[in-house]
Amino acid sequence: MANIRHASKAPTALPQARDTETGLLHSAIFLSYLLLSLALLGALVRLVRGPTLPDRVVALELMASLTVAFIGIYALNNDRPAFLDVAMVLALTAFLTAVGFARYLEKGGHRGDQ
């Protein structure tokens, strides 16, 4: 028989390069969590301080959007794509809530700045 070499797999990246890519991904995810946490803290301050109801509604909408981002990053980090469905439902619910508040304020609801 002839000595034939079969290529069983395509060439892969060096282990060192793979470790660098993994480390970079983990650093980016950590930075994302950190920045989202700071933004959530700022939105919480705006929610508490107000001063008007529309300010509080916008802060709640921002908090819902940041929570959707948290869920998306968690799904990416832990390889759980089912959580993306949860994020989508939360985003749609937050949108409908914002529309409801806007209609309430438009119809002459309590604004707090009058």
C-alpha cells in the first residue's frame, strides 16, 4: 500500500491565539456588564429623583432596554440562545408600556410638572 496522508481536519489556529481570542471575548463581556451596570445605576438615579412623571417613564424605559441588553450578553456568554426569546418579550412589553404611558399623559394624566 502506498503511504497516503489524509487531511482529517482543516488547520486550526494556534492554541496561544485561541486563548488570546477567548481572553479578549471575556474582557469585552466584562466591560459590557460594567458599562451596562453604570447606565442602570444612572437610570435608577433619574427614576428616583424625577422630577416629573415623564422623566420617570423615560428612566423606566431605559432600565427595560438595559435589562434586555443584560439578557442578551448573558445569552451570548453562557451559550443560551433561549434567553434571547425572553429578551425579545421583555423589549416588546417595555415598548407597549411606554406607549401606554404616553397615551395616558396625552389624555391629560397627572404629569407633576404643572
